[in-house]
Amino acid sequence: MDFRVKTIENIRNGNEMNTSKYKINKTSSNVYKIIIFVLLFSIFLARG
């Protein structure tokens, strides 16, 4: 019963075990955004 309560709390808090994975995913998504931005910017400069 105590274990179930802890797991429910972890799910509500974003599951502490998956926070590192989430941080990695967040940084990778930021890297993808930067790459897309740079590509769009280079295309814009090439046209201009």
C-alpha cells in the first residue's frame, strides 16, 4: 500500500527516475530547434 502511494506521488511529481531522461530530451529538442533555426536563417541569407 505504501509503495502504491509512493508510485502515485512519483507519477504526480513527474516520476523522479525519468527526470534525467526528460532533461536529455529537452536539451535534444533545443538542439533540433537551433539546427532548424540555423538552416532557415542560412536559406534566408542565400535568397537575400
